[in-house]
Amino acid sequence: MKTRETFSSGLAVFFATLGSAVGLGNIWKFPYLTGQYGGGAFLLVYLACIVFVGLPVMLGEFYLGRRTRRNAVGALEKLAPGTPWKHIGTIGVAAAGLIMFFYSSVAGWVYYYLFKALRGDFAAVTMESAKAQFGALVVSPVTPVVWQAVVLAVVAGILIMGVKKGIERITKTLMPLLFVLIIACDLRALTLPGAADGVSFLFAVDFGKLSAAAVLTALGLAFFKLSLGMGCMITYGSYFTHDNDLFATGAKVALSDTLVSLLAGLAIFPTVFAFGLEPGAGPGLLFMTIPLVFSQMPFGAILLTAFFFLAAIAATTAMISLVEVPVAYLSEEKGLTRSRAVLLSVAVIFAVGILATLSVDKGSLLGGYTLMGRGFFDWFDYISSNIMLPLGGLLIALFIGRFADKADIVRELSAGSPAAARLLPVYFFILRYVTPALLLVIFLSSVGVIKL
Ligand code: PFF
């Protein structure tokens, strides 16, 4: 029997898990949504969602992984043999794949923009040329596909090296570097004249903007941010050291991830406001606004490169955690060697991911193929984020809270955790009643059964 790899220390566990949580979501999704839905007020709701939904499910996933030392499907099969519960794992593997189809496409753009920043393409950029450059990228049938292949080759290279030499070494090196780069960008952004408007966009507390939609958004965001519901934390949990304090790891990861999102917001919004631009969400913010504003200020070229480098780090460490889900599954359940499992996973992701890449824009090669108004890219995003993640999370909460052996969970979550005795009763209460109720509401509203 092959010995199964684990991370080598608590620090490695922390950086790898944080590497999964910190992703493109921190840079374009979180800061913008915070500003749009009421700043500090939204932040409070978000933190509540982390405590009542995110952390309970995360700890449940850690338990499943570390207790069984198996992949997402194998873990459930081991604890509940011959029951349909293993499909929590199947949903996870499928969701991880679906997310990768479009996430690798956006990550490809990030790598390409890093390359363009290094080449000096943004030296004399204007609003029009920033738009034109991004517009040309998304409709090109070649460039984004090539960069998607580059991204997947990097991810495959890291994963083939294994859990310790690949995932652990890369995340331990790159996560601290990400912090340094983001703080460098913050220092510059916060010393620009007019930066205060950006800070108040992010933090001003406005309870008036807290609608039901805002609360639902915060819930979905907490889930996506912590990489839950898709087998990721089950798989990483299976590599945790046996005495790692799971409560502490979960809390530290959630807090650090939120800190990275806020630091990203503090680099972006002061800059956007200092140059008198409207903040916008998503790709526009990352690929049009950022080159425009950074290139207009002193040391802009260096900061722009730093910014896309940190975005590339964030995207890469999140992607390795996602691809590890099918890799662990294929190598343990289907008997493939690790290298073959990696190559098969990235080959499938690339083959289907091309459909997402070539359908992003109406003008893209496959842009005309839509179903109910959505192309491939949007469908992959919608089905995974709105349906599979909340469903996976709901099933995990039900399994851990109502089906699994409570004494076994208590034993696993207490290992190495001095605070466990006090936290466990609260944990079980939240997981049994609060978490499933909230996840059910998100799920029903995202499939349109209830309207909030
Ligand atoms: N947490 C990552 C982000 O916020 O960008 C995205 C992500 C990674 C989602 C891994 C899901 C996942 F399993």
C-alpha cells in the first residue's frame, strides 16, 4: 500500500488552505460587492455568514477529510458505505470541474495581462485603448485559448510534484509574497490625493443598502470565498497533520482571507476614485480600470506588474486546490498514477474550458450559442455557484449534523484544540439548525422557487 502524503506542519496547512480561499474572488468580487451593498454594514453581515454558514461547513469538510484520509468521494464512502451520501463527493468533483472550466479562462486573461504589463503595453493607455485591448482579447479565437493552456500547464506542473513538494512548497512561498505585493499597492493607493473617497466607498456603514439581496449575496460570497461545497476542503483536510487544531485553522483562514479582500479593496478603490472613474464590477474592473489608473501614476508600471502578479498568484493557488479534487479522486478511486490523474484532469478541463473561453462575449467564436440567454461560460458559472455549491454545503451540514457519528466528530475536532470542549456544543447547534436553514434559503432562491 502506498503511503499517503500529508502537509508537513501547521504552517503548511494554513498557507495551503489560505491559498485555496484567496483567489480572484478577493480581487474583483468581494471589494466591489462590499461597496455596492453598504460598506461596513455588508461586512458585518458577511462576517456573520462566515460564522453561521462558512465555518461550520468548512469544519465539517475538514473532519470528513482528516478522519478518513481519503478523497471527496472516498471519504463519504468510508463513513457511510453503500449509501447515496457518497454523492456529496460526486457533486464536489463535478462542481470543481465546472468551476475550473471558466476559472481557468479568467486566470488565462490574468496571466496574459501580467505578460502585457511586463512588455509595457499599458504605457500610454487611455480609456478607449484599455477597452479596445480587453475587447480584442475576449473575441480572439487564439490568444485566450493559448493563455488558458499556459495556466493549466503551470497548475499541472505544480500538482505533478505532489502534495508536499508541489502544493505545500508553492503556497508557502507565494502566499507571503502576495501579502507583500498587496501592501505595496496599498501604500501607493492610499497616498494618492482623493484616496479618502475610495476608503469611504469600502467602509462607510450604510444599513439602508442592506436588502435581502445583499444578505443572499453575502452568503453566497462567504461560501465561494472559502472554497466550500466542492470537495476542496475535504481533499485538503485529508492532507492535514493529525494534531492540527481545526477550529483555529478555520478561523485563521477565514480572517486572513477577509483581510486580503479588504487590502485588495484598499488598493483598488482609492485609485479608482482618485482618477475620477466609476467603480464597476468584475472583469471590467480588473482588466480595464486597473491598467488605466495604475499606468497614470508614478511607479505605475511597476505597481501594475505587481498587481497582476499578485492576481496571478491568487488565481493559481486557488486553482491547484480545485484540480486536486479530481486528481485525488482519480488516483485513489480509479487507480491512476498521480501524473496520469493530473494530465487527464487538465486535459478534460482544457477541452471543455475552451468552450467557456470562446463564448465569453457575443463577438466570440461561439458567442452565438446560447440557451435561455446564457452561453457556455455563464452556464458553467451559474450551475456551479448557484446550484451545486449551496446543495453540496446543505448536504454536508445534514450529513455531519444529523447522520454521522457525533462521538467520532467530537474526537476528531478536539484533536489539538484546547478550545474544542467549549466550542463543540455551539458548533453542533449551529450546524444542525442555522446552517441548513440558511443554505436551503439560498438554494431555493437561486433556483427561483422563492423570491426574496
Ligand atoms: N476561493 C476562490 C476565490 O475566492 O476566488 C475560488 C474558489 C477556489 C472557489 C476554489 C471554489 C474553490 F473550490
